[in-house]
Amino acid sequence: MNKKNGITLRSIVPAALVFAMMLTSCGAPQATETAAPVTEAPATEAPATEAPATEAPATEAPVTEAPTDPAAEPSATIKIGQLSDLTSTFTPWGLNVRDGMALAAQEINDAGGVDGRMIEIIVQDAENDGDIGVDRFERLVEEGVVAVGGILSSGVGAPVAAVAEQLHMPTFLVKSGTEAALTRDSRYTFRTCLPAAPMTAGPVLQYAQEQGFTKVGAIVADYPWGQSFKTAMENTFEGSGIEYTIEVAPVPPNTDFTPFVRSMADFGSELLVATGHPPGNAAITALSADLLNVPVTGAWIPPDLAVGSLQDVAVGRYSDFACADYLSDSYAELARRYLAFSDNQFMSDDAVAGYAIVQIVAEAVGEVGDDPEAIAEYVRTHEFNMPGYAHPLSWTEWGELAQSAPIFFQISEGPAPEGLNEAGDWWLELLSHSDPLEPYEPGQ
């Protein structure tokens, strides 16, 4: 049953869904329960109860002043765009972002909105395709959004960020970690969860050194995030005294990870790093239990997706990073509200980031109005302490996370605290909480 109610959530997606194919490859449990809402309305079919911006009385503005300019007269609603993968490889991530953003909008609206104005989330499906992502981003801009959030894939993040800078549209990345997404001149693109790839290999090396490992193997995906992580790992591990090997594997659904995991076993890996291959984490974890029984580090993915039906394999072996502090009181309070609202079974850090994006944009609009340039400036010059986060949100001049301090956790025996995990009887154990990472500077 869809629990969402009381909020305008307009989705614009293609009719053909390939979600089932993704589930087979990633092993995502029951994510299909939340897929239905994304087919609510095509681009031209706003619900009858909605009042689109073009329905304002004719006396308010002549036709030549239609609100296509982002800095135009404020409309009755505050439109925020969501651009995520909803029907392809990263669907489970996208559904979490969607519901996190929707929950924030509903809570703000229930409390009276922003100076009496309601928030409307307009959803577009990037389909894990850069060209499609740019097209859908431009559609959101044409719809009159004041900001766009929720971008997950590096293959989408980099081209969309370039267009965001051209159009001066505040844009929030969630799991798009490629360093190509930001330049020294970026002023409108902001990371919110996953830091730039060069920042992510250090915690892996630290863990390997703490455990006394001498050989580490990694499997990375053949797309921008995977290639970025590969370079980061090479730069970080070089000269560390730890031998390492890296294999590049295709992205599902047509990927057999067996030869890649077997290569890790032949190398004698004491730690298998799957951080560079988000879509393959579940399959890699399952195969590694049979071919080389060693710890696996994940790729900042939803814990329920990583565990799936593999609880016996994941407990005590699978570890991962997150921008959310899953073990904090702040997270627990937010997650209980989220699970009462959403059909998802666990509130991942993607959902926490989605929630924060809407809260941040709403605060900015309340302070500086609808002008996207003013919103971006407000975001860039302020610090935000958001519910559920492991660190404050603030940014460098070019939009990199200035205080990223992810937690590193392991899947452990349950039960989970009441109301925090509907996906199984497992829970999480904190392994470490990183010190703030040095922000990556483009071109360094």
C-alpha cells in the first residue's frame, strides 16, 4: 500500500519500465512496492486538482511575462525538481530520494508551508542516461523549479552539472561522485552525501591498515564513478605497502561477476573492495562468500539493498559507508516518520539526503525568495545541521562537501530498534566515524 498522502508529487516518466530487470541483477528486495507512484502522470497530465502555474488570472501578468524566467514573480507554489534514476540501474536509490523529498515537502506543507506557500515536488526520471538526464533537467527548468535535487549516477551527474552551471540552476547531487561533476568555477552544483571519488579511498586504506591486511582486491564499474574510484584507489594505495589489484566489470543487468570474484580469490585478497561498483554489491557479496570468505566493503548503497535475501552472508562480512548516522537519535526520529510515510522498508542515506535537500531549499526560499541565483548563494554561504546526518552540511566555493565525515558500519545481528528496519531482523554496528575529509579541489 502506498502510504504517501497530502502532498503534490507530480511524476513525469516514460511508460516502459525496466525495473524488474534491475532487481534480478542487484537482488533488491521488494523495491517494486514503491515503483507505482512514479507512473502517476505523464509530462502533460497534471492531476485535475492541481493548479499549474499557467492558470494564474490573466490580469496578473501579460502573456509575454509567463513565468519561464527563474527570477520571475513568485508563483503560488514553490516547485522543486527531483531528477533520479527511477526505472533503471539505480531505481532503489531513486525511490529513497523520492520519498525523502516527499516527506520533507509534506511536513513543511502541513506546518503551513514557506510563508504560506506550498511546496510541489516535480519528478523526472533520468533513466541512468546522461543525454536523457540533461533533457529531463531542462524540462524541470522549463516547469519553473527553483532547484533540482536527487542526482545519483556519475554518468548523469557530470553532464547535468554542466548544464546547471550554464542555466544558473541550484542542483544537488546525492551519489554522483565523479570529480568531473565540479570545476573550480562551479557555483550552482552541490554534493550532499557522497563526496568526490578521490575523497573516498582514504577510509578504505585506513580500515585495511587497521586490520593488518597485506593484499586488497577491488572490483569497479565501467562507468565514471567506477573509473574515478579506480584512480583514487591507485593514488591512495600506491606506496602504502599493501599489494592491491583492481578489476573493471560491466554494469548489470548482463554481468556475471563470477570471473571477477574468482580473480580476487586467486590474488589472495584479504579484503574485497566493491565500493567502486554500486550496482554489483549484492552479487559480489554473495559470490565472495563461496569463492573467498573475506570482508566486503560496499558502495554507499542502501543497507537493505545490500543485505537483500543474503542476511546470513552479509552479517559480520558486509560493511559500508554512509553520510547518515544510522545509529544516532536524530536519525531514529526521522526514520520512524519516514517508514510510516513510505513503502520503502529502510531509510537509507539517499532518503536522508533527499529530505535535507527540500529543507535546505525551503529555508533558502524563505530567506531570499525564488531567484535561483540567490538560492545558490544562500546555500553556498551557510551551514546546515540536518536531521539524520553524520556531519554538518556546508560547501566549498565550488560545491564540494566541506565537512564530509561518513560513518563506516557493518551489518550485524539484530534485532533493530523498534520502527527502524522493516526489511529484516538485522541491524548495524558502527566500525568508525571518519574525521572530516579534506575537500577535493578540481584540478589538483
